[in-house]
Amino acid sequence: MKKYYFPYCFLFPAFAIIFLAANVLWIGCKEKYPLPKTLVDKNYLVVEGFINNGNDLTEIKLSRTVRPEDDAYILPEQHAMVRIVGENGEVQNLYETTPGTYQGGPYFLDPSVKYGIKINTAGGKEYQSDFTEVKYTPPIDSISWLREESGVRIYANTHDPENKSKYYTWQFEETWDFYSYEWSSYEYVEADTSMISRADPNSIYHCWQSNKSTSILIGSSAKLSEDILYMAPLTFIPDDSWKISSLYSILVKQRVLSKGAFEYLEKMKKNSEQLGTIFDPQPSSNSGNIRCTTDPSEIVIGYIYISSTQEKRIFIRRGEVPGWKYRFFCEPDTIRNVKDSLAMFFSGGGLVPIGAIKSMIGTTTHYSAASTTCMDCRLRGTNVKPDFWP
């Protein structure tokens, strides 16, 4: 039987489509999951994003469901007109920055006015989200972590003294630095098969990697006497992970949801944790708050909400986490200092020199070396230090 697929990216409204998966693993952007043929044939619109009220940009991504025979994982909806519209007639335009991605702002919206998204596609269809109220997010009190038997678990703590928030969602971006196996003091020059001192050994020795959250992270204090959330779990890092090989940082973004947005996300979370059986709710019963006004029977995948964003960042040093198990080990080689030998071993970039081994009279006789994957950290990240890094 032929399988059909839909596009997925990590932004919140795309959670609307997770329950369609036959094998639901929340693993990142541009993965493909089976989609019922009746949905693919309709080529439905997927709306990802939210209206950000505050200092950050608003980003809305538009795409279409795709089939396995399509070349692209994501079929962006290009050349659309995307606007934030208020019940009072206020209009804010978003502009296409990359295919299918529309940005605008920052916007500081009137809290007494409800807003929504209006989309006019190049194909002549119009889509409109429900008007929804502007939510303000209280600050994150703290980001905490605990060393567990097999790793580190990270939590968010927050409260609203006015008891107005009740429903929360989080996203995070984690960044960590790491090092190559050894410091490379030399560089092989292919053109004349020579070995020279490396101008900046640190450029391939010290790097950074980043990763964004891909799970549905929500919490509610609606059933509590006070609007307080303590130790809301965000992520778990197993103790053999390279993320805490040296220094780890997590930037947490917190937003308040409407009751409807929370319930929608809650359904998507429940379905994403199942295996997508025929008994799972279908799109018609899990519809979001976006409608096709030119064809009311058409299913639209996505949910738009409006919220300000609060952020907090913490750092965790390896020395603060007792018994961390991660080790990065490579087996070095020794290469004779003969031109033909150097070309034989270093030509093509498979090996990187570590250092020189000298005779008693100071003449280089050998070079120690290791594979490029061990010696060049840029293969696993970037050597550009983040602005926020200490």
C-alpha cells in the first residue's frame, strides 16, 4: 500500500498534525510521517507559528501536505499575503523572508482588542483564524536542574501573582561547547606536500553546537489554588551525552496560552505519545482555530494564539555534575616525516596532524595524527563563539 506524508517543523501549530502519524517520533524539522490518502489528495494548508506581542518578531510558516513521490520534504506556500488583523480594523503585514516563511514586527498590540491571522494565497483562497485575546506572560522565576541516577533533568518554575495566566507552554534552545581530541599545532599543505605551523589551532579545537526543543511542553495551574508551577519538566540529558562535556547552556522561552490553545495542545501531546492508530482522533475532530473562508469544508492544520514571551538562561558546568560519563576518545597514529609519506597519509584530508616528534638533535622525524572527525570540531558544530557565551 502506498503511504502519504505531511510536512512537519518544530513550531507550535504544527503539533496539530502529529496525531496523524503512524509512527510518531518527535525528532525534528522536515521529517516525513504517513498521512491518510484522502488528506494528501486535498493538499491541505499547514499554518505554523503564533503572534508574538512584544520585542521579538512574529513568524508564521505556511506549507502544504506532500506525497512520498514529491522531491521536497516541505512544500512551502509561497507568495501569500499574511496579515495580523484586529477586530477594530487594525492591520499589520507580515513579509515573506524565505519561501513559505512570513515575518513582521515587533508588534505591541492593544490588550483590549482581539486579533487573528488572515491569509490570502497565490491560488486565490482566503484563510482566517479566530480572533483571540492578547495574553501577557509572567516572568520565569527560575530554571532548575537535578542530577538523577542516569542524567540531568531540567525544570521551569513560574507563578502569576494575579492568578490570570493558568496555562503555559515552553520552548528552549540549548547550546554546549566541546573540544577536539587534541590541539593541532600543524597544518598539512596539499599544494607542496609540506607541513607548516597552524595559524590558529583553536579554530578547529573549540566549537559549539545548538539544538531547539521539539517536544510539546505545557503546564497548567488551573486546578490549583494558586497560579504556581514548580518543577515543570523541560528536558532530560543522559549522562553519556556530549552536551555536558564542558559547558552547557539552556535558554527557556515561556508563553501563556488561552484555555482553547492549551486544550488543543493537550490533545496533540496525548496523540503524539501514542502510535497513531485508527482509533485516534482525526483532523475533523481535532480542528484548530483556522478556517478556509472560501471553502468552509476544507481542513486547515494549525492553531494561532497571541502571547508575550519571557526568557531565562542558565549554564551548567561539567564540574557541577558529579560522575558525568561522557568521554571523547580517538586512537592517534604516528606518521614518518618523509614527503611521500606525508602525502600518502595527509592528502585528501583524512588525517590531521597533532604535533611533531623530534630527534635528540631537534629534527622532526615523525608526526602524530588523528582522523579529521577527531581533530576538526567544525564537523560537529561551529567555531563561532555565541555572543552570550562567558
